[in-house]
Amino acid sequence: MSSERRGSLYLLPNTLGDAAPDAVIPAAVLNRARTLDYIIAEDPKAARAFLKRIAAARSLQGIRVERLDHNTKAGDIPALLEPLLAGSDAGLLSEAGLPAVADPGASLVRLAHERNVRVVPLSGPSSLLLALAASGLDGQRFAFHGYLPIAETELVSALKECERQSRKLRQTQIFIETPYRNDRTLAAMLRALHPATLVCVAADLTLDSETVRSRTVAAWRKEPPQLKGRPTVFLFLA
């Protein structure tokens, strides 16, 4: 391992919506974020808006912001790490919540470990863990699937397989969806899953409009919620 000083990669939590940063992110974490002059972000425009909201110590023009999203080529990622290898600290910022979880930043974190760069996770809101904790479903055994297939046939097949695994392992199944497809996806769940399966819908977490409710599929069929456009985490337990 080289004795040269290397920078640290700070995993910066973001808000899950328009909540005030100081309402959901610890003061010490915000103070650290304010000092950084190199940010790697999924969405640079949103990152600059976040830095403005938290009153970054430097002017926005003096903060370097580089993009890392699902379109970033693997061969371009090492260049993002070069300033850290030269001794500068950097912040990795997701568009919402914690970076590197259901987020393209994981590839940078993996490379940081390979290059002996210190990775520092900072506390902040995680929609997945908040939803799981509030759901009342099994928090000892759970699986996160990211996004399920879009096509109806593949979606139903994936839901049924997740339900089989949930029943076999007594394991909570967790996934997310693009907000404009929420209602369609929930409707597919209510058609595909057993009436006794417990489904939790956790929407707008940390916001004033937050709703978290767990009910059986049979109960949801009688009174489905309206979720279009609302960031939502879906969980179920067979």
C-alpha cells in the first residue's frame, strides 16, 4: 500500500424529496458536505441545487461536480477517482437518499476499495430501511430487488417468484418503481399475489405527505391507494 496521502470518499446522504436538509440529515454530516470542493453526482444539476440548499462553504462555481450515472462507461470511472489518489477528498451524492444503494455510485465505491481509498458512509435517510422498519414485516430476513421488469408478463412472473421465495424463506421482498408506473405496478401486484400476502406501501417518506400502510392483498383490492408520481417503496411478505 502506498504511503502517499489519499483523499477520502464521503458517501453523502441526500433528502428524499423537498424536505429541509437539516430536518433529515445530521448537522455533523451537513457540515462535512459543506466543506467539500469535489462532488461526484448522479445528476450534477440536482447536486448543485443540494449544495445551494445546505449553504456550501465555497461558491458553486468553485465546486467541481462530475457526473456518474447509469450511462457512465466503466472505462471513465477511474478518472473520477484521480483527484482522491492525489490527496483530495470527494463527496458521492445520489439523486435521493443514500448513494451506492440502488444507485450507480456502487461502481465508484468498489474501485475506491481496490485503490485503497478510504470510503466513509455518512448517516442520512434511506427509503428502503425506513420503509422496512415502518412496515411491520420481517426485518430479520429481507431481499431488495431494485426495479422489477416493466413488461406485464415478466412483471407478473417476477412477482410470483418473489412470493414463492418469501413463503419459502419467510423473507420480506422489497422493490421500487418509477413513480409514474406505481399505480400500474400495484395493480399487477394485487392481481398476481395471494389474497393473504401482506403488502406494505411506503410513499413520500420523510415528507409531509408521507404514508406507510401494511394490509393484505385482499384488503388493498377493496381500497387501492393513489400513488402516481409519489416516490414509493413496495414490500410484501407471504
